[in-house]
Amino acid sequence: MITDVHTQLSPDDIACLPEEVVSYIKALESEMSRITAENNLMLEEIRLLRARRFAPSSEKSAYLANQQMLFNEAEYIFRKDIPEPDVEEVTVRRVKQSGKRETDLSGLPIRRIDYELDEDERICPECEGILHKVDVDIRREIEYIPATVEVIEHATHIYGCRHCQVSSDSTPIISAVSPKALFRGSLVTPSLLAQIITDKYLYHLPLYRQERALAADGLTLSRQTMSNWLVQSSEQLLGVVYEQMKQKLLQGSLIHADETTVQVLREDNRQAQNKSYMWLYRSGSDATHPLVLYEYQPSRSHRCPKDFLSGYSGFLQSDGYKAYQMLGDDIKVVCCWAHVRRKFTEAYEAVEDSKRAGSTAETAIQLVNRLFAYERQFADMGATERKAARMEMSLPVAEELFAWAESVSVLPKAKLGKAIAYMRSIKSYLLEVFSDGRLELSNNRAERSIKPFVLGRKNWLFSNTPRGADTSAVLFSIVETARENRLLVYEYFKYLFEQLPNITTSDLGSIMPWSDTLPDHVKVPTAY
């Protein structure tokens, strides 16, 4: 190689070469170094892409290999040469316990069908005496009752006075009291609208599939009509519920945040291919009643969370996206250690298989894993006790990790170099987690809450208009908040639509997901 030839030349040999030749050799060496570095980076990318495509989706390292014993213990500790120990045989009468089937069925209504002998059949075939009941053999089955569709006619009777009609210039007309319709002139009922919302936003069933399912039940209902109902329900009824949820969220002291892309086809001054975003904000572990809110925005600017969190003062847990770090002094940003580990895992997967054990990337993963191992030990502690334990045990590990990062020499564009640069750029936000025991080491709480939207997006792919995206934000927010508060989504929406047209703003507190006055039929049975 050129580099080898140059290295073998003595200073006297180099001095004898023409200056043009020396310059040319140095230029070739520089080019060779650049090509080698680029080649190494491309090999890293190829190894990482292969790992993402073919390897299990996990952030494990060789450091955790011994954890496999938990699942393959018999294979690990099997020794044929060791005899079995002598045991004393003990007879124990087993007491029958309630099995999982009983647990699974305990929240369901029971319809009992008794099969008995008629009076004339209760005769003993031997002595012709009267038979008496000695036992009951019970067999349980699950009956499925499919949905039924029917038309409800609300006949509001109107009354007038015949005497006044004859003897007076004006006749009093009095109508019976009847519940208000959801939307004027619409066929939709609380139960139908609740089912459409549940199917779309909980079970991710697009409207065109619901259209087919309803047609099979004998109801011809276009997806356009259903879409109109969803938008109307969000703008005319559920918007006030969403605002109440938002106000309660901002009154807390800890919020998790995340964002993901969403495509909106028809948006002013934007092409259909432009990325828009669904932002997520949710309550933390300290909340008595969990809250999950989505908000649609056409951009990923820091103005989006800044406007949404206006008036909020407290902690905000997020990933390392810089927009969250530009929200003002009232908001203390806490970054996610799971994202740090994810970066180092990518660097680990980019290393050749034969060189992974004991690699620099594995060293970083081991240190981060120690932090998470401590967190599992602190799980049952109170906030004050957890903070003290973190300061004593976790903080020194974090400081060791940052000290290690300062000592490592690595190319900035390599995966490991990027991981280290990412971690160092958010150092103060990562260390903020040790300032309060209520904070969590990761932002996984927000990532779990945004996943339902991501799963739904795979089915319906995009929103036609910003109004549709705003509607999805409101409905997803109520669906996920209801689930977090152990409410039955369909029953809760049905209850909302029965109450909202007939109550005032001052009564909204009684129908919110955290209300103690919600009826029992909207709550998940305690057995589940």
C-alpha cells in the first residue's frame, strides 16, 4: 500500500525525492484515509441495517447474556452425573382453588338454564319411590350475541287546550319532555356514534370497513356520513371535555411529551407529501387520575409545545429533541436515558459480531443498564426515599459514564461517536432526573401512549383535512384517557353522548373520566 511505502522511507530517502512526488504521496495518503473512514462508516450502516432487518428488536448486550438462565434454567444447570437427592414422600390434600377461567368469566353476566325432571319422571325405576335432588352438574359456555340495529322513533306528544282554542285568541301549546338529539336532523344515536368511535379509535377499524360491517347488519350508512358525525361530535360536543382534560393536565407538576408524524392531504399552502405532526402530552407517575392528550400541528416547531403548555410550570420529560429545551425557565426538561441506551445499542449492533464482546459500545450499555437495574430496585419506594437512593447509588454511575465518554477517542461520524455526542449534548437534562424522586429514568410512558395512534395510522394511513386530524386528536385523547382510568370506552362515550346535550358547563365535572360519580356500568369490572 502507499502508506506502507511511505512509512518505510527514511527521512533521507524522502529528502531525495522531488517535492512534487512527496506532495503527491501525501495527497494519496490523505485520500486513502478518507476512503477508509467512509468505508468503515458504510460497513457500520450495513451491519446496523442487517441487525434491524433480521435480528430481534431488542436492546440487549452480552452483558445481559446470563439473564437467559431465567428462561432456560433447566438446560443451564442440568448435570446427569449428580444423583437425585433422597426425598420423603408426603401426602398432601390439595384444596381446589379458583382457576383462571373463573377469573376471566367473573365480570360477565350469567344466564342460567336449569334442566329438571318433570314430576312424573321423578320415580325410582327399582322401588317406584320419589326421587330427590342429590347434586347439580354445571357446565359453563360463552354465548356470543351479535350487534343488532333497530330504528327508534321518539314520539314527543304535544298538547293544547280546546277551551282556549274556542274562547281565546291564543291557545297554550305544551310538549312532553324528551331528550335532545345529538345533532339537529341527524339519525345518529349515542350508541351508534359510540360504536363508530370505539371501532375506529380503539380497534383501528377504518370507516370503509365499518361501512361494510354495518351493511352486513342491514344498515346502509356511508363512510362520509360517519366522518361528518365524528367531526361534529368533536367540535360540538367533546371539545369541552378535551379542554377540561387539558386544564387539569396543566395544573399538575409532571408531564411526559412525544410526537410522531401524520400525513394530511388537503392543507392550505402545503403539499400532500409534507409531514405534519401529532403531539402527545400525558400525566406522570404522580397523577392520581391519568390524562393522555393529543394535539395536531402542521409542524415540529418549538412553538407547538410552547403554545400548548402555556401557563404550565413543572417538569417535562421527553427525548432529546431540542424543541422541548426551548420552552422557558418555568419548565424543567428531563431527558430520557432509554434513548441514550438506544443510541449505544445502535453503535453496538454496528460492530462486527466477533468484536462486540468487550467493545467500547458494550461498556456504555453496561453502565446505562446499571442505572435501570437500580430503578427496578427503587420501584416500590416513595419519592423522597427514591431520590436519596438515586443520589447515593445511581448518580455516581451516571458521572462515571460521562467521565468515560470524555476519555473515549472515536470518529464523530461513527455510530459510537454520534451516541457519545448525543449523550453529552443533553447531559444537564439527563442528570435532572436525580433531582426529584417522582421523575422516571425514561420517557417510555409517553411512547406507550403514542403507540395506539401509530397503530391506527397503519390502518387509515392519513387524514384528509386538518379538521379530520384535529378530530382524531380529540377522540384519541378521550379514548386513551378513558382506558387509563379503567373505563369501558364504548360505554363511556355512550354515556357522554347521552349527557352532553342535556347538561350545562358547570356540570361537566360529573362526567369527566376521573369523576367519582360516573355510573358503574361505564367502569371496567374489578375482576379485569
